[in-house]
Amino acid sequence: MHKIASPATFAVCDEVPCNPDQEYFKTEIEPLLSQAHVEFLEEISEQQKPGFLSGAKALLFPIDWSEPFGLVMIEAMACGTPVIAFNRGSVPEVIDHGVTGYICEDVQDAIGALGRLDELSRTEVRTQFETASAPERWRGIT
């Protein structure tokens, strides 16, 4: 198990998986959800997302497959929330490393990025989302 140096609270938002992922969820994920610093919210609604993401210190996006887009990263940046994501799929196209978040190679790298979040400006994350360099389709997300 990987350790995080300082206390942190993690909210896990996802739907409870259906078969065949149910067994993995029960044996690997569910035991972690009972820790004091973890809150399992299941899936949140579209109406709840802006408030939830705005209140988060960061969005953790530990993707392990070639996600073709990853809309949640854009939604987080629209709220000024930096993203810590694994270097997979569309992540390098969406995240400006060191500006809108951190692109990480593995869990240890992501843990290190948590300690550097204060180096990022939430205002700059939102500004980058709004700039002309952002694809037009991103600007409609708020």
C-alpha cells in the first residue's frame, strides 16, 4: 500500500460496478472505502458536479487505459480544480503539466504531485480552460 505523508480526505465518486467488475470491487476497492479518510459517494449528478469539483483540492484521475477523452478532467478545470492524472490516453492533450495539473507515470509520482498542489493557481487553471487555446467545445462546460 502507498502512503501519503499528510492527512487527506478522499471522496470516491463512481457508480458501484456491475458484473464482471463486482468481484474486483468487493475484494480490492470496498475494503479501502472503510478507512477514516475515505468517503464513498457513489455517482454524483450533473447538478452536483460543479459544487463538488470546485470544493476539491484536486481531481485524481488514475486512468490505466487509453481513455480517448476524459470529460471529467475538463469539468474539473472549468471549476478551477487542478488534475493529477496518469500519462495515458488523452491526458497529455488535456493537462498542461505544471499549469493545470500534473501528469504522472505511476502512483508514487501521483503521491508526490499531491504535495505540490499548492504550487498551482486555481485561477490559472480556470483561465487556461477559458483561453483561446482551449478547444471551442470545452468552453461550453461550466
